[in-house]
Amino acid sequence: MLLPATQRLRRPLRCLRAWGCPPSRSLMDLRELVSALNDFASLSLAESWDNVGLLVEPSPPHSVNTLFLTNDLTEEVMEEAVQKKADLILSYHPPIFAPLKRVTWKTWKERLVVRALENRIGIYSPHTAYDAIPHGVNNWLTKGLGACTSVPLRPSAAPSHPAEGTHRVEFCADNTEHLDTVLNKIKDIQEISCLTTLPVRVEGEEQTRVSLNCSQKALLEVVALLSQNSLLYHKTEILLLQKPLLPHTGMGRLCTLSEPVSLSDIIARIKSHLKLPHVRLAMGMGKTLESPVKKAALCAGSGSSILKGTEADLYLTGKRLSCCFLIFIKILTGGKKKWKKEELTVERFGQKDLPVTTEKQSVSYWNDRRLTLN
């Protein structure tokens, strides 16, 4: 989904047939289309800091005949979408990220919203939701490494299981009158769900078993309430509700190549896959273009939080501009967490894998392999 800004698609919903839309229809309601997009890549898979989904919606009803794809929605791209009579723009990167306090003609992002609404164009952004899905951006990047197996660096959990709550609390009580008082107080606590009672026999005595789901915050209140009665408190069980991990879904990828290859060969593969004339390379001390690569860690975004602490021979990360990729070899610093300074060679490799320019730059890094160019 990393499309160059100049590459657009103006086909009457032809691109949506893979998601089960009837090919005979030339128009599709915006809300129905958004539902199909959400089914393709659940927004719950996106990072918590991200701003994904339908960002701008013209007043309903709004039918979509032309879906316009772009990597980054700039003012120039918006004008092209207007000329193409687009009804919906799917922008990989969200054009609206920080909250807008006003919508005027003062800033370019505000002008995007104004132009979109003036021309009844919706704006939808999937961003990190497309990074996480099994056949998304991160998975596509692994194809550039050659034959390999890959697993997500940070797997995604099933969004709808369990339905509510982070903890389950269960306890038994034999005093019906006192239990009714406790249940009434529990019902007054916010973020409580799935409260059920069930008659049970415990050691030959008739009792009532209570089960409820609650949030971390509500759990503290529930425990405080139950601790007021020692009998209830000692019969209480607390279970952590963990959501199952989704297979092949999540942020970043840790790739194990079928056979080790040299760094120069990996460079050639990545350039060919990304169709880039150059990549930027930062090599650690003692590393060369012939250094073997067996394990690679990658992330479509900057990857600072995803790649941190991951052991690999090669790191591939997309910087702020998604067409620019930084590749760097692991640096070993002796296991001590302290700042160090080294001189690394940063080279740009041309079509024939030969260094066309070479710059010496000072590099600061932690021993957990986070690297920044000064």
C-alpha cells in the first residue's frame, strides 16, 4: 500500500471487488464502503497513537464511484483528486493527525478539509492497520529479503475476545441477604460487565456463585468492597483475561532467511523490490558488504519502539518519508547501557551496488541497537 504520490487509481470501484463487492454496481454508499474497508483491515489493529478510519465525511447520503489512492495527501494531490472527480480518497498516511481546533484557510491541513468538504470528497486513512494485517505493508517488505520465514515483532491480539473487561472476578456466598447488598454495590461501580449469579453446591452446602468482568480500575473497587467481608474475600478468585494472539498479524517482522547471504546481496534485493535507485546504509565497526545476514528485523514506519531490543543482523526501517529506507548492521557495545560515539560510514549505493557518495557522520547509539544519525 506504499504507493508513490503520483500513482492514482480512477476505476469505478474495480479495486474493491476483491473484498466481495458486486462488480455490477457502479456506485456504493460511503458507509457501506467504509464498512468493507474496516472488514479488510480492522482499525483495532492500528497503533493506539494513530489516527485511522474515516477522517472526513460529506453529509449523507454520499455515493462513491471513484476511489482515489495516495500515499500522502498533500494540497497538490487534493487538487488532482478534485480534477478526477473523486468521491473518496484513501490516503495511507492520515492527513489529520493532531486535533484541529479550527477549520480555516490558514494552514494546509485545514485547507485539505475545506477542499474535501467543498467538493464532497471523503477521506479515509488505514495507516498502521495496513501495516499489521497478514498481507499488509510489513509482510510486503519481507518479500524484498528473499526466501525467509517471518513472525510479527509485536503480535496483535484478537480485538473482540473477550468482549469486555481485563479481569474476571468470581466468588461464592451463602448468605442471600448479605449477597443482595454486595451485588447492589457492585452494580454501582463503573466498568463492570457480564455480572451473573449461579446456584452451586460447595462442600454439600447450597451457595451462590457470582461472576463478573471488570476493568483494571474497577477491579480495585471490587476488591476493596469484597475485602470488607473476610468470608467473601477469601473465597474470591481473580482471573486475568488475555486476548488470543492473531496469527501472522502485528507490527514489524522478524525474518529468518533460508540461507545466510551477504549484505551486498541483501542491498540488491531490497533495491529491486522497492524499485529504488539508492538505499542508505550504516555499517557497524568491523562490518563490510560481505558480512553475512541470516536474521533481519524490519518495520514499515520509523520502528523505534518496535525494533528496540530485537536481536538481528540487519534492521530495515522506513523513516518519515516512506520512500527513504535506512538499513543498518547490528552494533555490539559490550552490554553496558551508556552513550558511545563511533565513526560510521554512511553510503548511498547506486544501481550497480557501488558507493556513489560516501559521508562520514558521527553516530550516537544505545547498546540495544537504537541508532540515530547526528
